[in-house]
Amino acid sequence: ITSLFALHHLPQEGDLARCFEQIRRIRDRDGAALWLFDHARPRGSDTAGRFAALATARRSAILERDSANSLAAAFSFDEWATAWTAA
């Protein structure tokens, strides 16, 4: 089971929890390996706006905006941990 930069598109924590529950069911049923890779919402309010500049020296305004929006929309690490533990 692989998820790459998709989970931050889920609209609410309940959706994340349901997704993790489905992942757990598949993993339990099939013994599947698991790799989840995504953004986590930064603690600092200015970090999302600065991230693209830290990661990429040459970037467009569109990349900066999309990067900031993705980070702002992401779940926090604690939200991830809570949803995963519940699943």
C-alpha cells in the first residue's frame, strides 16, 4: 500500500481516519507492506510560505503558492498520529 502526497487532499480529519481504517483492513487481510509519504502541517504559520524557497532555489510563483497551500491544508503530525492510532 503506497500513498504519495495524496492524504493532505482529504478535507477533514474524519476522512483521514476512515482512510487509515481502510488501509489497516487491507494490511490485516493481505499482510501488505505500507508506505505513507505526505506533508505535515508546519507548526509555524510562516513556514508554509517559506518552504518552497528552502527546498528549491529556482521556482515559479505557482510552485510557491501551491506548496504553501498544500502545507497549510495538510494534517498536523498529531492529527496523523491520532487517526492512525484509532485505526
